[in-house]
Amino acid sequence: MSNMIEIRWHGRGGQGAKTASLLLADAAFNTGKYIQGFPEYGPERMGAPITAYNRISDTQIRIHSNIYEPDYVVVVDDTLLESVDVTAGLKKEGAIVINTTKDGEQLKKLLKGYEGKVYTIDARKVSMETLGKYFPNTPMLAAIVKVSGIMKEDEFVKDMEGSFKHKFAKKPEVIDGNMKALKMALEEVKQVS
């Protein structure tokens, strides 16, 4: 299935990687794509490494397994670069998107010779400026949409506004901040190698 995009998310429990992967699946579904979004847990506890996955395709998806050779990898917490092989199986024609303030040279050493494209975003800065608290998943969600081109940015922003209105119906005060975080992240993500 050459039109299928596979994404693997690496984060820590409580950072929202699972939620972001599910929001991405919903947004892609709403643009007419076939989707899968699912987590994989180890010991379920705050701060423990977790992995989540997305498959997004224009045709029906018949694969039901973890993703071993992703097109894209999203790293929600850059401390995982030292303990998890985040580039395992990552296609060099793909890319990795990392929440970090490290530069390209520092990342190159941590990425064990990965030769594909590397993108970074300071999700902490985006989150603090727009939400007043550290929630890295919203900026990382926007960053992977920008890097992968899974859907048009304007369609994504419009769909996410609807999702946030539904998800935060009892807390409408957080919708505006999340929308600002998405828009800012689309501008802030940059290629470093």
C-alpha cells in the first residue's frame, strides 16, 4: 500500500502522546482517510515510556500490528533519545520530529546515524506561551501534520477546532489556547538536518 503513511509516537505517560495520536486519527478520518490510532503500553505509570501509532491511508487498511518501519517518528520527550532507539526501522525517506531545544549537531549524536530529515519544535515554549502550562501533545500534533503533509493545514485547524469544542465542552476556556498552540506550532517547527 504505497499511499499509506505510518507514524510512531514516543512519549512518557501523562504527556499526551496517545491522545495526540488519536486526535490525528480523528482529523484524518474526517478528511476521508482510512485510519488507525492505537497505543502500546508497558507498565502504566506517569513518566514511563509509551509508544503510540497511526496508520493513515486513502484505501482500506488491512494490517493490524504495531508499526516496525514507520515513515515518521514523533518524539514528545527528548530525554527518550538517550534510552529508547527512536529511529529503529525509521525509513530514511521519512522524518523524525522532536520536541527539543537541542541543535542539529547534538541531535545527530543521539540519533545513532539516522540519515533522514530531522525536524524540531520547542513544544514547551509553544505550550507555555499559548496555554500557560506544559502540554506538549498539541504542538507535536500540529508539527507532524506540517512535516508529513497528511492533510491541508487549514483543514486540520478547522477540524481540530471542532474536536476541541466537543472534547472541552465543559471547559471552553481551554479551546482558544489549544487553537493558538496548533497555529503557533505550524509556524515554529523547523528542519535541522
